[in-house]
Amino acid sequence: MSDAKKKLEDLGKRIVTELKKGTQPKIDVPVRALSNVSYNEKTKTLQLGNKISERFFFNVSHVRKFAQSIEIAKISRQLIALGKHENLRGVFYMAKRTLPGTNTNLVDEQTESDKAIEDLELVTDLSREQLNMNANKNGSVAGQVIIEDKGDTIDWSKMGSGGWSIPSNVEGISFKKISAKYVVYMEKASIWERLHEDKFWEKHNCIIMSSQGQTTRGIRRLLQRLSKEHKLPVYVLCDWDAYGFYIYSVLKFGSINLAHISESMALPDAKYLGITANDVEKYGLKKHLIKMKDIDIARLKQISEYDWFKNNKRWQQEFKAMKTAGAKAEIQALSARGITFISETYLPEKIKNKDWID
């Protein structure tokens, strides 16, 4: 019996035993919030604290979330028994049903089933992927790398204009050959397409990887494997705005909501290679700045007060410069200097001069 299957069955048996005894079944779920997250200076990653949320079956305010957790555990047990995987949307529909004798749905929105899955990860100490539940594919990669995935040999340098589509679960991938010297990750697929069309990865012997906005777990894990297992530097190319900074923060230190898996996701050695205040001056981007809205200003303030940023002088200078400017800049603004400016001038200069923020 697999470890995941046994843990799920043990959870179910414990609850059934407590019900038969007439005792109050409960599930202890660690609190996933900033109040229960700390920054480990030694590992440079976020860590989940010891605060616990108790969920009791015989409690009107708890019973729905309790039932959601048990339902998701049941679905995971079924998937593992069948040797099948399901995406998060599919799991939502498997869980969406009306409770017998009521007009109440077990889940109304996918956010509920997603949170129940994350809770189950904490309860069982298993990853979502180990529970046979995957997110949708949302990323591309290209470079001088050959991998093996489920018996198929895949060459990242020969995947056409779209590159290799990064799966949600990358644990089974084995690296057969890596010639690259470093990895450039970017938040925007449009920038990846520019670099790919310009063959940046071939000319500079590197790997280029992207998502569309916030990074998926599969991408974060793939980046970590390249960083830890193959000692490749990882450079993060983001917009000069609070959301770009947050994407970098999640990659480097881990996510507040997923602090329990920072060890297998975070990239403590990652460097921020995105737009900076100095770039705005150096490359004449002032006329391409976008005025910040109140929501941008509030988000910037929140990020600047994170423990992992508030004592970093270089980052505080960047936050102050953006606040003073009252504006932000997108990576695409570099296109104003020429369609291939980013691949032929900007990135080569930044990397050569080690012009990044740690």
C-alpha cells in the first residue's frame, strides 16, 4: 500500500472509530496566514508556525469545512486506487453535490475545494501531487536540455515555437543532459515568446522559462530542481511593480499560503533581474511609466513590510523609488527601444554586469 493511500485510510478509520465511540471527531489544521508564518534567516525561506485550527464535526460553524476535507480525502483515495490523476477543476466537480436531506452544496466554488486540498496536504503531510491532484499546465520552457518523462525522451531545444509545456507534476522527470549555464524565468509569456523567437537560449547557452502571471507549483518545483540538483543560477525577470516583486518573493522565499512546502519550492539563491529604478533612468523609460493606483500603493506598502524585505536596504531603496515616482513599469516598455532590445542588449548587459538584486 502506498504511503498516501495508507495515510488517507488511517484518517478515515480514526474518524469512524471516534464516531462509533460517541466522541467528538476533529481535524487539526495548521493556520495558513501571515500571522503563523515566520522568515528563517538561515534557510532564507518562509516557515509555517505552530498555530492550529481545530475543526469539530459536531459544530455548526465547522461541519461544512470538516465535510469538505473528508470528501476531498475520499476523492484522493479513489484516484490513488485507480492510479489516475485529476486536475483541480475536475476535483471541484467531483466534490460538488448536494448534502442528503438538505439544499446545501458541499462546495459552491472551486476556491473551496482548492482550500480543502491544501488543508489535506497539511493534515497528511503529503503534496497535492502525491494526492493525485494536479493544476492545469501553465508554462513553457526552451533550452539545451534533454529529459525523460514517463519513458519519452524530450529535447527542450527542439519543441517548436511553443516550447515544452511544463506539467503540474515534475517529480518523475529525469534530466539526461543539461548544457545550459543559467535559467531566466519570466512572469509573462509574451516576453518568453520574444526571447524564444530571438533564440536567446541558444545564443547565450541558457534555459528560458515562463508562466502567465503567478508561478505554478510545477514551474517552481522545476526551477528548484534545476537550481539545487544542477547548480544553475536562476534569474527572475519581472515588471517593476508590487505584483512583480511579489512574484519574485514567492519564488525566492516561498508563499505565505503554502509555507508548509517552502522546502520543496523556494529558491533562496534566485536573483531579481527585472526592471529597476536604475533601468528606468539608464534605458530612458520615464515616458513609458504607468501611474500607480491606490491598490498598487497599498500592495507596495504591504510587501515592503514583509520580514524578508524590511531589513534589506537594496530592496527598501527600490520600494522608496517607486513610491516617490508614483508609477510602475512593465517589461514590455523595453520594446520601445527596439523589438529585439531585450534579447540583444538589456539581458546580456544585466547578466554580464551582475546587475541584479538579491
